[in-house]
Amino acid sequence: MADQGFSLSDEQLAFFDTFGFLSFPGLMADRAAEIEREFEAVWQGRGGGHNGRAHDGAARSCIVPFIDQREALASLLDDPRIHGIASSLLGPDYNYMGSDGNYYVGDTRWHSDGWHKEILHIKLAFYLDPLTAATGALRVIPGSHRIGDRFADGLQAQIRQSSELWGVEGRDAPAIALETKPGDLVCFNHNTKHAAFGGNTHRRMFTINLCQRYPEAKLGDLRDYISGAARFWIDRVYGETMVRTAGPERIKHLEQVLANDGHLAELSRKARETMPEPARG
């Protein structure tokens, strides 16, 4: 069972609310070697790259769900630091919403991972290689998560046209580069605009996605969100290992999704009929 002693400070909570991200240098350093070993084991067990084929360095490779594939990675949900961040931001009954593992290639354009008006969704990002602003470190635009704010709404509408509208290429847009090394952790609101520039062809990263528990009146929205996972050709949101090894504490963070993903298999079946391969992100 996760230790309840780790939590974010009032200052950290205020920072996240205002700017839409937090950085935790060295937070997971004691597990960095284990995480890297298990990360590589997942890829080796899945053909080395995207859709069971070796990573060719030409395009991003992605596996979904990711941490669910290995018991040690699944146990990150039980780690008091992960649990403490999640509980502090989302409440003690938060949902685990899946994960993705990646070999990134080159630049990632500015985007948000969602545009959620009511339910807070967050991403915890683990980078397995040292990254600087020039070599693919995550960049974020502070305050870009606040729906209804003129600044944030303007970015949402215009960021993909920065060159035409502002005369600024994406890599030159004002932002903060969160330079990282293995063992660091980055957390951000799904709404927060983020990007990366200058990365190599084998940039290793995986994420854990979490959100507030959906109220009963909004379970339809949860099922709609889950439907989006069909593009990855998965029949359930979670992998077998994640569920099989879950203790009572972890199960609390799985139960709402487990009760609402029964429609995913049919959607994935239809996706397989129209897509040449599962989505790469």
C-alpha cells in the first residue's frame, strides 16, 4: 500500500495551478537504473519498436499501454512519490488513465494533450536520456492551460500558425525548457502547451496519465475519453499485469476505468479495419 506521507506543498500546488506544470529534479533517481532496464525490456518483448517492428529512427515508435507490461513499472503507481503527487493534485480517489512508452524522433510541435474544462487531467513524464533545450527537452508555455483566459485561448487557436501569424518559428516561441536527466520527473496539466525541438532519433520517454475521478453525471464523458484509445488497437485500457498485480490501494485508481471501458474492444476492431497500423501518439 502506498505511503500517505508524501504530498505537495501549498506553494507547489499554487505554482501548478498558476503555470500548469511542476518539475521534480532527482525525485526518482533511486529507481532510475531499474526504470531504464524495465523500459528496454518492454521494447525487447514487443519487437523493438512500433507495432512489433524494430525502431527505424524515421518516425516515433509508441507502445500503449506501457507501464502495464512489466510488474516493476506498474509498481510506480504504488510509489509514495507518484501517489503523493497524484493525490495532492487530483484527490485521493484519482484515476490511472493509462500510459505510453516512446522512442521520439526529431521535433514535436506545440500541442496540448487535451482541452479539459472541468476534470483535471495530468501527465507524469519520465525521460531516460539527458536532454537540454537544444536536444529535445520538454518545453512548456506557462499559463497556457487556463481555459477561458484570453492568453490561453489565443494560444489554443494560434500556436500551430506561429510563423504565419507572429513571424516566429515554433522553436522560438517564448517558453521554458525543462532540461532533464534520468531520475527527474516532470508533471503537467494536459491542457498545457508543450513541445520539443532538436531531439535525436532515439529519445526515450514514457508517461503516466492520471485524472480526477469522474462524477456519475459525467461518466459518458469518461467513456468518450476512453474511446480515443481505440486508435492504439487495444481492447482494454489496462494491461493484464497492471490489474493482476494490483493491491487494494492501486485498485481504487483502476476501478472506474475498468467499469467503463467495455466498449473499447469493438471500437478497436473497427479501427484495425481502417488504419494501416496503430497510432504513434
